[in-house]
Amino acid sequence: MQSPMDPHVAYQYFKHQWNTANGVGEKRKAFTMISSYVNQGLNTVDTSIGQDEQRLKDDQRLKSKYKLKQGIWLHDLNTMNKVPNPALDTLKFFEDAKDHDCRYYKGWNKWANMSLEAAQPETLDAQKLELKRIESRVKKVIAADQAGSAPPPMPGSYEDDEDFSEEDTEDSDDDLVCLPEPSDSHDGGLDEVGEQGEELAQLYKRKHDLTQEIAFKYQLITAAVQGFIESIALTLETNRLEDVLKLLTLWFTHGSNEEVRQRLAEGIKRIPMNIWIQVIPQLIARIDIPNTNVRDLIHRVLNDVGREHPQALIYPLSVAKKTDDGDRSRHASDLLTLMGEHSKRIVDEGVMFSNELIRIAISWNEMWYDALERASRQFYHKKNAHAMLDILYPLHRIINPEQGNPRAEQNLTPQEKSFKNLNGSDLSEAFELCQAWKRSQANQEQGEHHLEGGGGGGGGRRGGHNLIDNAWCNYINVYNRMQQAISQMSSVRLEDSSPRLLVEARDMQLAVPGTYDPGQPVIKIHMVDPHVGVIKSKQKPRKLSMIGSDGLKYTFLLKGNEDIRQDERAMQLFGLVNSLLAHSQSTAEQNLSIQRYSVIPLSPHSGLSGWRPHSDTLHQLIKDHRVKTSVDPSLENKLTQKYCQCYEKLPLMMKIEVFEEVLNCTTGEDLAIILYQKSPSAEIWFERRKNYILSHAVMCMVGYILGLGDRHPSNIMMDRKTGNLIHCDFGESFDVARDREKFPETVPFRLTRMMRKAMEVTGIHGTYTLTCNDVMEVMRNNATSVLAVLETFVYDPLLNWRLKDPDTEGGAEMNARAMEVLSKVRKKLYGVDDVTDESLGVVEQVQSLIKQATLSENLCQLYTGWCPFW
């Protein structure tokens, strides 16, 4: 090469060589070419470049890009060659990349990600556990030597040591084992003690190696923390969710290490406060984390956020304060108190507003109705009177607060006073009977301590049973009255359910829920509509409206007896997915996205969900259409019963036969007809049908990755104006529905006959499949980003209870389950087939999923409420 090639031209040439290379050999050649040019040609060109500031910046950026390509390509080659730690020998390239241009986001970001990958932090706990077991073994050997006896047999590995378990490694990042050196415990040296000396020498060597490995891992983790902090500070995008969540994961997991903690404490000062707003749920979930250093840093960040953006923090802290966890509630209360020092009115209004909305969401009638149903199951089915009382006693205390607070009666709403007047005497009598039963049980147990096997206790037990039976007579009377009241409830008036909200919720400083945006004027609550609608469904959610300071009306679905915190996290994931789709050319051209809506938890069991205007559930649309056309809404179920009375108990082959016979007797065109008839013109119908197909394809792929189940027609809505599908209720995520014992879901997403017939003339073999391919390719190309978000969900202490096996408890079991869930998600993102365990391309993976979703063999096994015939 007589004269160096222009570096910009050379850069594009090397990229072309790499992208068109076939096989490891050709890619290795492309890597060698770019490395040779960087070492020779690029350095020569540097001396000929002018000295003006902009040219120097461009030069540094280009050199940084070259180093990035070297590191990325070497990492890919190492992966192809199955190198155990493919990132380790690439770190120098990424370090050079960020050093060449310290304002280059990609340089810092790649250095952070590769440092984290090279650290392999998932092995840290096992290494620290082995270190502790070595210490235990050393102590046993030394003690045996000093006593002049033989030490216990050395295990083949230290995993069988009964003195330690995986819990011993928790919060121990700073507590690394410091064993005495050989000379400290044996004055005569190791050579004089024979086999014991040899074993000690091996132990000390392994201890030294492990200590070095662990220290090196923490150096890499600290580097990753610094890299992510710089990445977050440099990016102009406020939705850089992936980097923030990765930083949080390192913070929560390794923040107890002193080096990591110091780097975090110094670095988070540089991160703008509005960045933290998008991860407030994750921060709030850890406000009671046991490690003091980690917890204090979290509280510091939340305090700073509360000082600059109190509107963003008031609702999440109110939820945490209402939790049953005493430590979490106390820490949330402390944070609210600190926030009240500078934003007292917002805090007072937020607490009042949240409490009163909960009051509206769950009336005393509904509270008691639900509790009596659960209590009856405990008493009559499980024969557990104590569990029954555990359910009912808290409610007895709620309706009789005046026993501990003389002013409590004044705080009751007219609706609550009416409940007490109607049911108070029955409930008080039932309470006294339950108390008498508890006293009789206590007396009976005391008597059994003094009588050995006497037969006189039976009468006492029978009498106690009669007391509970009599109490249930009262409870049943109350239950019947409530059942009638609830069935007739069609609306709620604020003057009856929350007069305080009616009076005080005017011209508030508090922002309308879900509207706060740091870059925009705050939309404050002007007033709340005094008439609250009640939706006719099982949970009776309320339709609540309020007027904002901008004069617009904001409508919400107010839910009670429902935990919507997982829905809030799902909206976070969908925000990331929408960002990925918008930055990919193939999906951006089609304007693909997931319909999102605001989700604001108010307590662990209630919350606000943004109202989706002119939208209905598929179940409601199909039901209304069938009623209008004089078709029985449950036609398929009745046909099933006609062919077989015990369909759910049939063998699989007979189920398939009945299922397909029912399909042959019905058309399944309801949804297609609805789309057509509700469109005022052919153009609008075509546009709505296209939107229906695209939105369905996106959610099928994203839902599959998330492991989203329970996609029955009542959890999928359609926007009547656009045709877009909108999903709700994300409680059954991470394949929980597929793993349950009774009626496990056997399909990856909903693609039933009715859904397919509503598509274009080619059905699924057209726009739907092509869109699925595009979306899956985007998800797989951004697997790291998606995994970073989902990892925070899986390990979130407020959400991961959904993953637990009710028969097991403890951190080890939970951690194993979380790892299993993430492993499944990782396999999906890498195209590993669920059945054959083979790695598939995007097209093959999508075809396999569609086949699973449409097989009669899978659909016929779903429970009736899922509506597989639809």
C-alpha cells in the first residue's frame, strides 16, 4: 500500500468485507485487515490532518469507531469459536474507543457492556461460597493438627459442607474471607505436617486464586458501572431505559462492594434527575433493601427526585406506604415526610387523593362480600376456622374504628354509615360469637394440658363448632344483603362515597395522574366529576373523570381488588419495544407500535388505568353482534355439550374430534363482519383491517417473548375508530399460564379461527406473517436490551411472588426460578425451539409459533373461558 487509503473510505470498505464474509475464516481475514490498517495506515493519516478543532474531533470520533469495530468483530469471532469468555480480550479495544473520544456514547456503552460480560457476575456467588467453605476446611484442619488428631475426611468438593449454604453469600461483597497465611498457624512450616500440610498448601493456593478472581471481577463490574453512568449522562435521549436498568441491576446486586458503591455515589450526581423518573418503580421496590449502603444511596436519589419532581414521586410513595411490609411502609413514610418539608401541599393532597380514590374503588359492601367468600372457603371446604378469622378480623376492625379513635365515627362517609346501620348489629353479634369460640378453644387447649387423653373435651369442641355455625348465620344474612346491593350498583356519587374528595379536590396543586412530563407545564387537577360510573363486570371497576387545569377531561378506570403493578412494568417494556421498532427501518416504515396507556397504582390492591376511548373488548363486540343477529353468544359451548357432556375429561384425540366438529358447524366470521359493518367506507374498512393485522402481529411476538398468557377475548380490546388491538391485564406473564397445573395454556399467543378470518384474503399468509418476521427480527437483534428490562421485572421483590411455587419458600428457590424464567426468555430471543431445542432462523421460528398457535390439538386443551372456538 504505497499511500494510505482515506480512513473514511477504508472504514466503509472494511465493513463491507466483514458483512459479506462467509464463515469464520473470511471474517478473521477482515478483522486482520482492519487491525493492520489501524496499526499502520490510520496512524500515518493522523499526521496529515489539519489542526482545526472540528477536524480533530472528527478524527478522534473516526479512530473511536475503528476501535469499536475491532472489539465487536473480535467478540463475534470469539463467540463463533466458542471461547469461554469471548469479551475478555476485547476490553482493550473498547477502552481505547472511549479514550479516543470521551464524548462518544457508543464507546462508553460498549465498554460498559463488555466489561459486564467479561466479569461473568453470575458466577460470583458460587466463588464467594467456595471461599467460605475453604476457610471452614482450613479451620478444621488446623484444629485437628493442634489437637494431634486426624482431620475429618476432605470432600471431593466443598459443596457438601453442611456449615454453609447459598444464603451465606448474601450481602457479603465486602466480607471476603481473610485466611491466615501458612506461617501464622504453623511455626514449623508445611513440610513438617505431611498430608495436612499438603492439603493446607492446596487450600491456600485456591484461596489466593479465588481472591484474585473475585477482585478482578469487581474491577470489571466497577468499570461497567462507570461506563453505564457515562452512557446515560451522554445520551440525548431521555428514554435510554436499557442503560438505566442495567445500572440499577449492578447497583442493587453489587452496591455493597465498597469500590462499586463509591463509583455509584460519585457518578449518579452526573445523571439528570428526569432520567430517574422512568425507573421510579424499580427504585421504590428496593427502598427497604437490607444492605445499608445500597439503601442509603437509593434514598438519596429518591430525595433528590422528590425535591425536583415531587409530582412524579407522590403516587409511588403513597403505594409503598400502604403496603403490609412494615419496613417498606416505614421507609416510604420517612421519604414522604422529607418531601413534605419542601412540597407540603402536594404531599398532603396526594395522600388524601390516593386514600379517597381507594375508598371509592372498594366499598365496604364489596370488601365484605369478597372477604366472606374467601372465609367460607377456608371454613367449609378446608375446615380451617383460624384462617377464616384471619380474613375477617381486619374487616371487623375497619368497621369499628371508634374503639381506638373517638373521632373515627365522624370520618365515616354516608355510604359507610349506611352500611353500619344495616349490617352493624349482625356483624357485631357474629364477632362476639367468634370471640367466644376463640376463648372456648383456648380453654379447651389449657384443659388438655391437665388431662391425659380424657374424653371430656368433645363436648367443648362441639359447643365451639356451634358458636362458629351461629356466627355464619349472621354472616350469611349480611352476605345476601350485600349481594343484592352490589348487583344493583350502577353508579357512585361522591357525596355518598367520598364527600371529602368532592369538597377538597378543587384547584389542586396535584397533577392529573399519568400526565406529568418534566419538560411540559404541569396539568393540575381542577375538579373531580361527582358522578362515578360502575362497569358491569365481575370486579365492578369505576369510570372516574376529572377536569384538568388545561380545561380537558381525563377519564380513568379505577380498579379495586386488583394489583396493577405488573401492568405498570409491562408499559415500561412496551415503551422500550416501541423505541426499538421506531429505530428499525423495516418496522418504522409501517409505523408499528404497541398501544400504551397510563397505569397508576394507588395501593397494592387498587389503581388507576387510563381510559381507552371508543374501545370495547372482543368479547363484548362479539356478544353484541350475536345478540343483534339472533345468534346465541355461547353457541359453541352448547354444541360442545350436545356432543359430549364431559368435554374437559375426554382423552386428547376425542377432544380434537369434538373441537373440529364444532368448528365445522359454525362460521367463525363474527369479527370479520364487525370490522366490515362498522366501517363507513371501503377505504376506512381497509385501513382498519390493516391496523388490526399489524397491531395483532406486534403483540403476538412481544407477548410470546414476555410469556404473556390469559389472552381471552375480555383481555383484548379493539379501538372502534382505528381497528388497533389493545391488550390489558398482564398478570399472567413469564409463562406462568403455561406452567400451571390445571388447564395450562398450550399456545404461544391467541391466533384462533375468528382472529384469522378477520385478516385479509390471504389470512395469516401475508401481512400478518411478514410483520411477525419483522418484529421478531427487531426483538432478536436487540436481545440484550429486552433482557435488561425483563431481568428487573423477574427480580423485582414486588412482582416476583407470581413466580413462586406455593409449596416452596426461600431465596434460593426464588433465585432458581428467576434464572429459569430468564433462560426461557433468552432461548426465545435466540430462536431456540421449545420442542426440538434447535436454533431456528427468524422465519422458521415465526412459522413454528404460528403452527403451535393454530393447531386444534393445542386449542382444544384450553379452558372454556379462554374461548378457543372464537
